[in-house]
Amino acid sequence: MKQRTLQNSFTLSGIGLHTGFHIVVTFKPAPVDHGYKIKRIDLEDQPVIEALAENVVNTQRGTVVGKDNVTVSTIEHGLSALYALGIDNCLIEVNSSEFPILDGSAVEYVKEIRKAGISEQEKDKDYYIVRNKMEVTDPETGSKLTLLPDDSFGINSFIEFDSKYIPNQSASLDLIADYETEIAPARTFVFVREIQQLRKAGLIKGGNLDNAIVIYERKLSQPELDEIADDLNIPRHDANELGYLNHRKLEFPNEPARHKLLDIIGDMALIGKPIKGRLIATRPGHKINNQLARLIRKDIKINEVQPPVYDVLAEPVMDNNRIRELLPHRYPFLMVDKIIQMTDTYIVGVKNITTNEPYFMGHFPQEPVMPGVLQVEAMAQTGGLLVLSALDEPERYSTYFLKIDNVKFRHKVVPGDTLIFRVELTSIMRRGIATMRGLAFIGDRVISEADFTAQIIKNK
């Protein structure tokens, strides 16, 4: 799939949950590899904050990103909608230190994204593919997030509160396409017993019955409840009547659990890539959500490019017979067994290393090791298949090295190993010149890498 951005800009306005200010936020199209960035247009130099997990500076009652003492809070609902609808690149301009709360859900963001339209871009999406179990826990709160391998993105979320109204609830999202109707309308919620503490902390100045589910489940004295109602500028309520204070009915019986799932998606959007994996969340919250997002970000930084997924039973994109039609190489110098993935810009090839490779006779008889130069040759052949497959009559052309740079060999390659080559074009091919970056993997480990330039020449 290709990266996506908005086709047109859209603007939303409303009150800020914590500041109580009237806020205007505008979502704009952005170029490939831009990601999500937030610009504070109310400040003189209009600073821009990258919406990434490592830039989160606070997680109390919302996710807050910051840079150089400039912050923007309550971003999770807007980012949740962008992520779920497949928007990879967006510039967000806001005239305050938070996004408007709107009705406390993400449904207004979804509606406006649909109106603005979604535009496909020229570059492929870069997924974060979960290969191994990842887990974060908080013994103090009993929170736990577990991320597992899966073919697509899904979440199972479980919440627990000391309340007879929502003691235990769960929500699941198996298809991201269901987000729009099943998750986006779910509103944020708050217990009346929490409101006084939040107000003392300078928060929820803009909270009311139109932008949050308010749950009154522990009896207070009438004067206490009246004071809270007056602070929030909402009608007074009989202190003997427990339950939901909102006149608007719940959108779903498990709306609080669905909203927690909405928040998880917004916080996972801060890893900067769409995820292929299944997240199991027990008692989630912004703090532990960010801990997992930071762990993923750390893995992304360590692994420049994720190892390709190799399913040995899947039908290859090119088998050995097709490879022989495109490449002039023959035994003992054909270094690619099959191609398992290919797009306009990158290709993934496989080479199975056996003890019968002819070079092992001399390199070295007592300790057979694949020469590094042949690893680079195999990368180049894989890249050659990418560029040749785009030509008419490819069998009439050959590819030749012009330059090799930044070569690194990290581990030995020995009989029994399966090498997986991922080769990507680093610029548009012009006048028969292709510049590429190649990486060789064994399992999850990078074995070797190189940048190289090749020329495609018509055979005489």
C-alpha cells in the first residue's frame, strides 16, 4: 500500500477540555515521510513539534507532546482518527496548547477527514511488523500491554474500575475498517469523585456534560455535589440519585472500554508507522500506552529497516526460471533463488546457502564462509531484477556495477543459512543509472549492507 495524506485541509473549532479556551485546529496535507507534526500558530516563531512517542512530556488525563517548553495536549483523539483512516502524513496547526475536545470522541475528526478526502501518495507505506512478543507492565496500577505478531492490526482492551457502573468492561477491534462506526463515537469519561482533584490540578476547565460521560457512583453530600455542578456550569443534581449525569444516552453499553481503545490507537500513532500486530491491553492508560510506544520507537531506531517477512510456503513473485529469463548469470554465479516481494521501489530476494557452493572449496575448507563480495553481488543481482522487470524486453539488457559505497559486514554467512536481500531504489532511475541500498538479513539480523550504483545497458 502507498502512503496517504489528506486531499484537502479541514478545520475544527471548540472548547479546550483543560484550558477552557476556544480553540481552532486545522489539518493539512503533507508530503511523503512527513509523519504527523503539530504547529503552534499562536506563538511568534510558530514552533513545530513532531508527534512521536519520545516527545511526550505528560500523560495526566491525556497525551501531551512538547519541545523546548512548548506543549500541545489532548492530541490522542485527532491522531487516533488519522491513524485509523490510514493517513500517514499530516501537518496540524493549532492556536492553543491543546486540541479542542469537541464531543469527547473522535467522530468529528472522522467526518471531516471523509469530507476532505484521502489522497494516495507515490511512496510505499512503511509498516512496523511485530515479530516477537513485547510487553510492558505497571505493578502499581496492574496495567499491562502485550504486543503480539499478527497479519494485521487489532486490539483487545480490558478495563477495571472500583465502580458498579463499569467494574469490568472489554472492547475489541479486529478490523481497522470498523473503527469509524464502532470506536470513533465513543466518548471520554470521568467519575464525579475525580472532578474535584482535577479542578484543583488546574485541569478540565472546559469539561461539561456535552464533552464527557460523567459517572456519579459514590454518594456525596448535596453541598459537595452542588459545588461541583456550579464549577462545571452544569445543572445541579440530586445527591441521592446515582448513575450517569448525562442526558444523552450511551452510544454503546461498553462505551468507556471503547473509548480506552480509541485512546490506545491515538497513542500508538506516535510510533510513526502503521502496526501489523495484535495488542492485548489490560487496564490501559496514557502512561503505559506511551511506555509501549517508546519501546517500539527504540526498536525502530535500532533497526533501520525491518527484516522482510519470509513465508516459505508462499508462492514466489519470481521463481528461478523467471530469474534466469531476466538475468544472464548462470552456474556458479547466479546468486538469487527466488523473489518473494516486489514493488515499484524495492524488492526482496532469497538465497539458500548450501554446503555445495563451489567457493567453499577454497573459502575456507575447514571453516566454510561465504565471501562478503559475493553477498554484495547477490544484492546487486536482486536489485538488477527490480530494474529489469520494469523494462520492455528485459532479456535484452544487463546491469553493471558503477560504484559501491558504505559496505559493512556484520556476521558470517555459513552453510545452512538463508539470506534475505532487501534492495531499494534510493533515487529515480535516470538515463539507465540506478542507485540502490541493499541489506542482507538472516532472520531478524542484518548481516551485510551496501549502497551501490548500477548502469542498465542494452546487450549487443
